[in-house]
Amino acid sequence: MNEVLSQDEIDQLLQAISTGESETDDFKPVSDTRRIKIYDFRRPDKFSKEQIRTVSNMHETFARLTTTSLSAQLRTLVHVHVASVDQLTYEEFIRSIPTPTTLAVINMDPLKGNAVLEIAPEITFIMIDRLFGGSGDTGGKVNRDLTDIEQSVMEGIIVRILANMREAWTQVIDLRPRLQQIETNPQFAQIVPPSEMVILVTLEIKIGEEAGMMNICIPYITIEPIVSKLSSQFWFSSVRRSSTTQYLGTLKEKLADVEMQLVAEVASMNVPIRDVLNLRMGDVVRFNNTKINDPLTLSVGNKKKFYCQAGTIGKKVAVQVISKINESDEEDFEELSAEGEESI
């Protein structure tokens, strides 16, 4: 806290300066520490910091989805994360990427206009090598155009990536991105004038020990109709009001391929553990409360779900589902399984 001088102290200070007892050079003006930001009026910013932050959040979701899908497709550990989100001119973006490279021109339906997805050559050829059965070790930086077969392989990868983009954008718009064409020379991918402002999402992809970049370039004129929705307030409010049934189809689709164990139980009884340890080949275990014509119980995972009848199909043992176990029956089964004795 600054100390306030009294009138006597002020008078003494002025007298010391006038008599030369104090050097005036000791008094230095406070330097101006304000930071000056250069603004180019020929290239005005189109996106606010909040909008850029929202785009970054959306593509964090996209990165997580792409990590999962590429790991499954390439059968190796893949990690994708957002490195940066910037706004610049389209000319600056084109000059910043190598030649040749993998440039996918994307139709952003229902938005008007296109976007560009660029995958660095070192990542492109690692993906191709993995899908061709290789280890992913390309032996250094590869710098050449794609063959027709390699381009076809990359189309399949890009289509999967675009499916992740659609899911990541679902809170803002029902985006349906489609691959139009693949170019290797940036000069042939002029989707907007060079001076047009774009938002550039740069993602780092790590496949095994190798790393590279993937860029998503979206022109301002393409997302201008929804730029007002790129705000934190809209983003979080749309998440809250979205219905759980909206994702029911997606959940069913993802759960459809999950493998579950089915067990048909002929009978069960409770016996002491010593009797179980004394069982030998040829011993007969009699189930007192079970008849030969009683239906079997079919368990899904660890839950008893159906009654079934044993039989055969050709030379294979099979069961036929008769009915579903109702809730009261299922509770009875759970009470029995909660007992602490060994069950056969």
C-alpha cells in the first residue's frame, strides 16, 4: 500500500531538491507495460474467442471418437487430440501444408460450401501400411503421390472419420459431411478465394511411436448460418434439453455387436462344499425338486431371462425358448443365488 506524505514531508522533499541534496535523476517515470496487439484491418477476425472455444470442445469429442475408430480399424494403438484451433486466411492454410499431401474435399450438407480435411503424408502412409498388413513402419518420411489403390484405401478411412465428425457436431447441427474428392496438390483444392477467412482445427495423431498432423479447414462462409450457435450458452443448453431417446438408435447400433454369454441350466441344488470335494467319476447326483420334463432356465450374462426346452438341431445340442421369465420369478432366482452355499 502506498504511504501518503504529510505536508511537512512534502516541504522537506521540495527543499532537498531545490538545494541539490537529492538528485532528480533518481525519479524515473513508470514505464508503460501495456501490451499492444497488432490488428490487420485487411483481415478482420470473424470468430470470437468463445466461438473458437466451442469449436475446440466439439472437436475434442471428435478426437475421442476418431481415436476409438482408428484404433479398431488399424488394429493398433492410436491417439488423437486437438493441438490448436485458429483463424487465418485460406491462402495461409494452403501455404502451410506440404506437397504432395492427402486433401479431402468435404461437402458440408446441409450447409452450403465445402471444407477440407488434410492428413499429413507420414500418417497417411502409416495407415496404408497397416491396412495392407504391414507393421506401420514406413522407414522414414515418404513423399510421393498416392496410387489408385492407396487412394481407394484412404477413402474408406476418411468416410469413417466423417462419421465421427457428424456425431461431434450433432449438438449444433445435423451435419451430413460427404467425401467429394481426394487431391494431393493443394493448388487443386481452391474451395474459397485465397483471402477468405477460415477456422483451422489442427489435430495431432499418434500411431504407435509415429506422430503427425491432421487439419480440418472450414471457411467462414460455410458455417456463417450457424455461427450464432457456436457459443457456450447454446452448447450447454442444447446438451441439457436433448432427449435421451435421441441417442437410442445409436446406442442400439453400438450394443448390437456386443457378445453375451448364454447358459442353459438343467438343474441346481445346494450342497455342502465337502460333498462337492468328494465327487468322483461315476457318482450320481439326484436333484430332488427337478423333473425330467421341467423347462430349463436360460441365463444372459448372469441374469436368468428365459425358460427353454432342450433338444437337437442336426447333430448339435440346442435349446428352444419357451417363454420369458417374469420379474417375480427373476427375484426368486436372485434370492436363491444370494445364499452362501455352493451350487451345482
